[in-house]
Amino acid sequence: MRFYILRALVLKELHRHAANRGGIALGLLLIAAAVMLSVFNPAGFGGGGSSATEAASTSVVGGVQHCFVCYTRENSDVIPPLVAHLEKTVPPELRQRVRLREMNADRIKEGVYYQPGVASIRLNAYTAGGQPHLRIDVFHPPGDAAAMAPFENWLWREMRVGLQEIAEQKLKALKVTNANLPPIVAENDDLWAVRESFAALRRDADEWHAGIVPEVQITREGLGGQTLELRSAIATALVVFALYFACVYLLPTLNCEERERGVLLAQALSPASPAEILMAKFLFYPVLGGALAAVIAGIYKPAVLSTLFFWSGLFTVAAGFLGIGMTIATLAKTQRAAFMGAMCYLLSVSLVLVICSTNGIPFVSNLALEYHVPRVLHASLSGSVHSVHWLHLLAAMALAAFWLVTAGWLFKRRGWQ
Amino acid sequence: MSDAAIHIKSLRVQYGRFTAVDNLDLEIRKGELFGLLGPNGAGKSTTIRVLIGQRRPTGGSVSVLGHDVVREWARIKPLFGYVPDRENHFEEFTGNRNLEFFAELYGVPRLRVRECLEMVELEEAGNTLVRGYSLGMRRKLLLARALLHNPRVLYLDEPTANLDVHSAEVVHRILRERVSQGATVVLTTHDMDEVEKICDRVGIVCKGKLVALDSPLALKQRHTERQTDVILATGERRTFDMDRDADRQALADLVRAGATASLQTREFDFHATFLKLTGQAFE
Ligand SMILES: Nc1ncnc2c1ncn2[C@@H]1O[C@H](COP(=O)(O)OP(=O)(O)OP(=O)(O)O)[C@@H](O)[C@H]1O
Ligand SMILES: [Mg+2]
């Protein structure tokens, strides 16, 4: 390895990219995306919460973006105070997405067509057989009842609380002072209705014989904040894409372009040895991709730049993608073939990962660098690195080494032509 | 033995089943300007590709300046310059930048870039992107690149294709100059005049085989068609072969009888010789 030759080769790559505006534009676009991601931080996104609401709000496709709660004041002395109670208790993360809307009694009975991502809940009171009734209709997106979960969690609890308050006030007005209405089991608990149902069963059975139904205890906890957080997921995608772009796309296509045009031959005939030509590319592309990735990560979250985990992850990914890129570059003869190779690789890996995850096929995904890489980078970007992520990092390192060895072996067999 | 720069011994090159070079034996002397001639697809470029080490021979051996091309490739690389048949520049760089890059690889001072550009009369186009070069300019830039490190051996695959008369002259002058300084030059061409004018020796190849090897002058002496074209007083045209007794006699009789209006001996025609040698001569 002679320094002056390496320097000339690396500078040549740099000048070629400087003369290629498309590549620069794409790099700037990636950086701009990172800037936008860190500047615009809408309410309800991000933060450290892991509630069901947030999980629902991060589902980009499907789900419910807005929920109308429609009601009519006619024929009812319950609905106005109930709506007032609901209005007061909309949780902050749903505030942008819940609209309470008054309607007249005729409209509320009509079927209404809603846009995708919009759901509605209708409250309607009427009297039948001399008794007051309250009818609640939930209209959810077709086939996706679960998307209503965050809204229903709020609605059922607060309706229960609200109806109890209204009942207590009415009883007070009737001078009933000793009515001891049972409060719901735990107010901040999504499972209050379930608990109450078990408790009611036990209560009723106990009236006949004590101890027939056991006391049911349920706990439900998040798994250490492992929900996918959208913003850091996007940041991870940008970082991975920057590296993929430099090492798996740019490197093979530019290399094959040089080969196709004969300039690679011209360089090979100069005193530069094949090893030096290869080394210059090894130096240039991962550094280019790594620098771009580090800038993006740094814009999103400057603190990651001081963590060992991030840099070892970045280094591993760069090395792995470099191996994949060099493999494609040695196998492809023309620029077009290299481009197709990069695309086919991306598609087939994504396909394998999707098939494995949807069909629950074990182990196979572990063989893909792309399975471990996003987990490693996402963990460091969202600041939640656990021991499992170190395992992912180790696996990624092994796969990166495999790809580098493969690329080196192929290069040796097929040569620089 | 020691005055041979290039030894080609029983060289065979095959592309799959197709034999492009078939048992070629050739020695090219030091300080010689050697021309390789042959019809399209004869195997000229293939032979040069073997000489520069781009293509491995299927059989036989090739050595340049005493080094085996395959085994000691790295050692002979800096000794030769190569002008390929297909131009290969960085289109997005200027002519200057293209040469500077290679000058850096060869460890040659920047000054030499200017010199080489001037040599091929491209100094004014030096700061233009190669993308904007004409075909002839691209060819000349290839030559400038091959000259950067003052190589002892120069391989040129059709160096004057697409060049105007003046530029071709410039290239010829440069090549003769290199040869006079002791360099060995091997070029391929389809231009017969060029061969006659500048080559010390020519090899004619056809279908991968060497069919003639000599100096242009010797080829001329051997292959000049000794024929005389005559227009008779009656207006009839006839051709007499000077190697045949009967023809000579007949011509002498006509001249003596004063029956000839004009009489012309044939010039040496390299083109006809070439066609004859490559087995494609017309009757
Ligand atoms: N890469 C290749 N693969 C297969 N066949 C090839 C290849 N390169 C050359 N050939 C064949 O080898 C033969 C010799 O080709 P070559 O390029 O040496 O001819 P040439 O003498 O330089 O012709 P021209 O005067 O047209 O340049 C041709 O018949 C050609 O078809
Ligand atoms: Mg040729």
C-alpha cells in the first residue's frame, strides 16, 4: 500500500461524486429529512410513554386518526351532564383526535359515511316502557375494531364515572343520603371492567356458598418500554438508508461503470495494484456512508454520537454493507446489472424478513444483516440499549465479517475485470 | 536475442471455443516501430490485450523486456504505455484532471501533464470536460496519457482512427520521436499509407495467424505486381504480365509495330498486397 496512490484514488472518487449532482442532492435530502424530524415534533409523538394510545397513534396505516362523539340533548336529562363530564376528561394524548359534536335528534339516527381513519361514537337517549334508555353506537373502521381501543378505554371508564356522579346527584336531590354506590375498582386501570366482572361473579356465588369462586388477580405491565417509537424508527431508517445507499448502491454501480467504460482497466494498468484500487474503495464508500449516517443521527439526537454502542453499530453496518456492495460489484458485469443486483438484494431480503415474521418462521431472519441492524441502531437512537441489543450487535458483526470474507474471496477468484 | 523487446511464443487465445489468436510466434526488436495489420476480427486487439496482461493466454508465453507478462505483471506495468481501441476517460473530468490523476498514480510531476497535452496539441482544451471532446480529441488524450511516464514500450490500438490528416501527422511524429529515443512501439492500424510511411516492420495477421512479416520495403519488392497496362492505337485496353515470356514477347511486338497509344507499369499497391496476403484478393 503506497500512500500517494491511495490518496490519488480516494481523491478521484471524491471528485467523481462532487461532479455528480444527483448523489449530492440525495445526501442533502437525507440530511434535510433528519433536520425536519428533529425540528417538527408534534404532540402525541415521541416521549417515553408506552401506553396503548401511543401504540395506536404510531400505526401509520390503518387505525383511527379522528373520532367524533356525536350526541343530542333532546329527550334526555342525562346526556348534557354526561357530555360535560366526557369533555372534561379527554386525556391529553387524545385531545387532538376526539371531537364532541352535537346533532339534532333526526340526524343522529341516519347512517353517515366516514372517511378512512375516521370513526364515531353516538350517544342517543330515549324512553321505552316508561324507563329511560341510553344507547351507545360505536362505528369503527371496517374490520378493525381494535383501532378504537384508545378511545373506548377512555369512553367506557368516564361514562361509568359520569353516570355514577349523575346518579349520586339525583339521589341527593331526592334526599337519599345513604345510597352507597360502588365506585369502579381502579380508576386508572384499563381492566377495571374485567375486574369488576370477576368480582361480581364472586360476590353472587358467595351469597350461596363462600369460597366457590377464587379471587382473580390480574396485573398488566409494559415490557420495559419496547414499543416501536415512530420518530426514532424513521431516524433509524434514514441512517440505514444512508449506509445502504453509499455501500450497496453507489459502490457497485460506480465500480461497474468504471469497468464498463474501461477506466478501471486504465487504473489497473497503472502502477496502482488491484489491492490498492480495492482499498481506496474500501476506505471511501463506508466513510462516505458512515459520515452521512452520523450527521443524520447527530441531527436527530446529538447525544448518540458519544456512545460506544452507536459507533460500533455504525461501523458494523458499514462493514457489512461494504461486503454486500463489493459482492454485487464483483458479480455484476455492467452498471445496469449492479443496479439490478442492489435492488434485487433489497427486495429479496425484505421479502424473506416479512415472510418469516408473518409466518412465525424461526431463525432464518437471524441470517439477514438487515434483521439485526435496525434493532441495533434503533436501540441506540431511542436510548434504550438492553443486553439483547448487544447480542444483535454481535450477530451483525459476524454477518458483516461473513460478507467481507465472501466479497474478498469472490474478488480474488474473479479479479478486477 | 537480447535486442528483442517482446517475445511472443506459440501464443493461443481462445474466447470459449473460438480461437482468436492461433499459434502466433513473433519477436519485436527494441527501438522498432512495429505495425500489426489485418482485417477486422483478425486478432490484433486480442494480441495487444495479452501483451498488456489484460487477457491471459490460453497457450504459449509472452515476455516483455525479459519479464513474463503473466507472472511478472506488476513489474512490467510501469514499463509500457497503452492506447486502447475504445477510449476510456473520466467523462466528468477535464482533460487536465484526467491526466493529473494518472500522473499521480505514476508518480510523475504535474509539469509533465502540460508537456504531454502540448505534445498532442490539446493544451487549449485542457480545461474542458472530456464529455465535450470530439472523437479525435479523445484519441489524442489517450496518447497523451500513454506518454505521461515516458514508457519504454508503447502499445497503440488504432491510434490514428478518427484523426484528421494534421493530427495523424502529429501522432506519427511523436511515435518516430519515441522510437528514435529507443522506445519500442507496437501499433495496429487499417491505414496502409501509415504503415508504409512510419513502420519499420509489419506483421499481417488473418484469422489469428501470422501470414506475412517483413519491412514494408521488402514486402513491396516481393509483392509488387509486375504488370503493364497498355492502351492500343485501336482504343483497346490490355494488361501484360512481365513475368510471363509470352506476354513480354507480345508487348515487344506491339511496341515495335507502333500499335500502342499509351503504356504504364503498375505501382506497388499495399492495399492489393494486403488483400492478396489475407486471402481475400479479388481476381
Ligand atoms: N471478449 C470477447 N469475447 C468473445 N469473442 C471475442 C472477444 N473479444 C474478441 N473476440 C473475437 O476475437 C476475434 C478477434 O478480435 P479482435 O478484437 O482481436 O480483432 P481485431 O483484429 O482487433 O479487429 P478490428 O480490426 O476490428 O479491431 C473476433 O472474431 C472477435 O469476435
Ligand atoms: Mg481491434
